[in-house]
Amino acid sequence: MPTTAETMTAIFTGLYSTLIFLHTFLTREKKTPAQRGGSFLPPETNASKRAAELFALYYSPCWIVAVGIVIALQSFEQWKEWEYMYFCLACSLPCVLLPLVKPFKADVGTPIAQRYMTKFNLWIAIFSFIGNYWYTHYFYRILRADYTFPAHRLNDVPICLYFMTHAYFVFYHVLSNMALRYVKTAYVPGRARSLFITALVVVMAYTTAFMESLTICGFPYYKFEDVHMAYTVGSAFYAIYFLASFPMFLRVDEDVDKKFTLYQTAAEALAAGMLVLCALDFVRLFMGIPLFVGH
């Protein structure tokens, strides 16, 4: 039987080889020398969204370093319920509070409900909540995962993780926005680009899922019954989240002339959440695994 490393190497070789192959069929947009290349960030005409994505990029390394230090020093070994809660709040709340306390230059004078950062946080908060409240139980049942650290719980999921997930998903989705935007602005529309974007979403989703599983392996209180299955099949299972969320999240205020309302933003996040829930349950039914909430 192949080792986990051999299996993951084969999977990633296949994924990225397919992406490279599909890239050969893309046609560059014909632009002036000054306009050549795609754009990772929104244009300056979409200043609110541009400022929000830059903020997310600058802030994310702060909580990532904090998590790395905690795991490296194993500070969590002395933590109880409230220490976990305080740490996760400290990592996630600045994403919400800092833009409110000190609005971006582009948002000064703009009502809070119309700022992109408000919609950004609303979308991520809804999707993160659904993911923790519902999707976690699929990991409990299908992958035999379990959180064993002391924690206040909601629906048998540590409440602190509802907050920590917000920070994680802010980072993941700003990166996915940048990658998808680059392809959309650099290459001519058509079937080849659509197929490449589909493949790119799949590759980003699986890579994101695997990298999270790999990076938290130093935290001993999130356990899997079968680590090999967690890395290989579990990454594919987790990737289902992002197959829906990455392309749908990009839509929010991407067209500067068609800004979303908070209602539209919430509706799209809920739609993405339902799409993922159905996909996860189809997998569960296919595998013939019963689902029930609670241990």
C-alpha cells in the first residue's frame, strides 16, 4: 500500500499537471504594454473592495504567526475553555472591528452597510457558522474526527472554532479572489478559460484543504481515526466547502456597477452553505454512513 506521502504526491502531480495542460489553451487578452498581465486586486475604481482585500492580506500574517507560536511553544497545554476562547477571539475580531473603528480611506463617509468589508465579514461569518454548526458532524461521522480539548460547545462543536474559522476563511477567500480575478482579467473569455477556472477552483480547494490539515497536525487535540484517510479523502471532503465558496464569494461587489446589498450578500452565503451541505450529504449517502448529531 502506498504511503501517505506517495499518495499525496500522486494526487498533487495529477492536479497540477492537469492545470498546466489546460493553461496551454488559454489566450492572453490583447492590451497595451501598460495594461499587460492580469490583475490580482480589484481596480482602483472599486476602491472599497481593493482596500478590504489589502487589509485582509496585511492582517492575516499576524494571526498565522500567533497560531504558529502557540503550536511551537505548546502553550495550549495549559489552556482551559476560556483561554481557547480568548485566543480565537483575538485572532478573528480584528478582522471585524478594526475596519469599523478606523474605516479605510475609500470607505470614509460611506454607510457601514454599503462598505465592502461589511459584506466581506457578513458572507464569511455566515458560511463559517454553517460550516462549524453542520459540516463538522460529517467529519465526526465519515472521518471519525474529534476535538478533545476543553471548550464551550454549540451543537457539539467548540464555540471558539466558530471564531477561529472566520480568520482562516478570510485569508483563504481573499487569496482565491486574487487567483480567479487574475485569470478573468488576463485571458480571453471562452470555453478554454471557463474550463481552466473550473480546474483552478478544484486545485485551490484541494490544496487549501490539505494544507490546513497538514499545518494543524502539531495540535494533538484534533484527532482522526485514520490519518492517511484524513489527508487523502478528508482533504477532498473538506475541499467541497471551497468548490462552492470560492467562485461565489468572488461575485460580491466584483462589478463596481452592481454592488450587493447586505440582503443579497447574506442570501448568497446561505445559498453557498446549502449547496455544500447537500454535496456533503450526497457523499455520506453514497458511503452508506448514518448521520446523527452529537457523540
